[in-house]
Amino acid sequence: MNLVSTTREQFDTDVLVVGGGPAGLAAAIAARQQGFSVMVADSATPPIDKACGEGLMPDALAALRQLGLGIGSSETGVFHGIKFIGPEGTVLARFPRGEGVGVRRILLHQLLLESAARLGVQTLWRTHVCGLHDAGVKLGNSVVRTRWLIGADGQHSRVRNWAGLSAGREHTTRIGVRKHFQVEPLSDFVEIYWGAQGQAYVTPIGKREICVALISRRRFASFEAGIAQFPPLARHLENAQCTTTLRGAITTSRRLKSVFRGRIALIGEASGSVDAITGEGLAMAFRQAVALSHALAANDLPLYQAAHDRISNLPSFMAQSMLLMDKSRWVRQHALRAFARKPALFERLLSIHVGELGLRDFGLRGILNLGWQVLMA
């Protein structure tokens, strides 16, 4: 694909984004904020839905504000921290500042779509992206000449394959399924239930509606069978009305060697991903969008690579740490007991998770102390 020319008049658009999900729309919004002309192409029809926990923590909301968006709808829920629930006990931690918002994925997509439209992003829905061409990108029977190509087409990214950027490491793959229920939330926290086979995530997305997501290494026999592994949650849902059909997705931990080549860059899950256990997928994509727009403005994609690495480091570390609890019953039991005994440890970890406290600030002494508390629990 020839994207080396710098004469602006030779292009149909400055930026072509392949993939119109939240990551793609965020990239389009950020690029428009830098003054670029932007097209988004996707074979789907909005609003685009996907199985996820539907919780935006304070750091994700801060990243959205950088894109000029706020979540102020009455069709959302509010949560003030994270609660772990397991046979060993219950522990909770509040965010050091701010609050989180539970929002249906289709509502979030609609808000991003409306913002992109206001900024003048051109969207091409039900458009099949066929591949790269010497003159640009093949969209159906036509070719679009673009200065920059952004791959935002998910975990199985074709743009990533076309650009030869698939090299990297894949750590874990798990299964996620999601339903919504019309019932009052049990608390103003995102509740994470821990079991032998996986976790159940419960996010308040309204005053009387919750999102329930199951994540596991092996597929549950059914959604109901999965819920039964978490008795307190099963009791709460016993008479609740299910308001949506089952939707599933694969959650993968993947790190790529590079997220750009020439004038092609990747964003969101196309650029690598962390397990959904972190709840940081959308926050990462929003921060990547801002970083990518700055790199485009500077005509310096290595700048984006450096920023992408920084954005990925903490969620990757937290994902690996939390997946230890998933893989090892011993680690899970001792960690939950340690957090229940010393809630301040859990609070500090949540502060790290949402970016309020850096790993360097936590320090080697803090890590050793945490390990010691877990061993002694």
C-alpha cells in the first residue's frame, strides 16, 4: 500500500478508520480535533453492541472528557468503587476520587457516534473493507486514497494482518457472556464474585437495572449454571426479569511487538488487549485515541508506539496479577483473606488500578508487603 505521498490534495481523506466501534469512533473524534478530515468504514449498522461489563471507572471517564464527551444520561448507573465477594469473605474499596458510571454499550456507542457526527466525521456503514491497494484502501468496488490508515477492527483485525503487525505474545484466552436484569442493584459498587471456574461481574447501569457478565476459562454449561456458582448473586436474580438475550465474546490478553508500520496504525483490541478482568479495555482505547491523534499531528507514529506501551503497561500488570487469583485457588483464597483483613491494601491496589497511585509510588516495599500479607492470610 502506497501511503508515502505528502501532497494533501492527492488524498480523499486524511484519516481512514477501519472499524466503527468505540475505539474507532474515539480515534476519529481525536483526529478531527486535530483538524484532519476523517472517514470511518464498518460493515455493521449502528448502534454496535458487544458483550462487556459496561462499567466506566473514573480514569475511563477522564479519558472520555479529553475527547470532549461526558456521560450525563439518566439511563446510567453510578458506582463508587469495587467489591470482591468470595467464600473467604467480602472486601470493598472506594475510588480515591470521582465515581464510575455503568452505561449500556449501545448507549455509549450512540454518544460517540453523535459526537463524531457533530465534528464532521464521515461514516460509511454497511461498507465492506476488502483490503489494501497500491493507491489506497479497497472499500467495496472503490478505492479510497488516505494519508493515514487506522485499524480499529477488533481482536481478529484484518488491518493488522494486512500490515504484517500480528507478531507478539498471546497469554490467556477466556470466555465472556452477558445479560441484563431489571432489578435494583445490591450496592453502589461494581461487584466481582469469585468462584472456582471464573468470575461474575455485576455493574449497576440504572436505578433498577444491572449488567451481569460471566468470565471463565471453560464455558459454563449455561448462563444459569454459571450464576448458580455464586449463591448470593443467584438469590438476588431469582425473581428478576431478564431484559436482553445472551451475548458472548472472547477476552484475550495479547501484546504486539509493534502497533504501526509506515502510515498504518492500530488502536483498541486490534493493537493488543488485556483480559476483561481489569475492566480497562475502553479506558485504554480512549487514551490511545488521544495519543494517536497527537502522533498524527506530529507526523510521528513512533511517538504513538511509545505512548501505547505506557498506556498498556499498568493494565497488563494488573491483569496478570488478577489472573493469578483466577488460576490458583490457593492464591485466590489467601488474597481475599488478606484484603478482608487489611482493607487498606485493597484500597491502594484500586488506586493503582485507576491511575491515582503509580506502581513506583507503591514501591518494592509495598509489593513485598502485599506478598507477605497474602502468604500469612
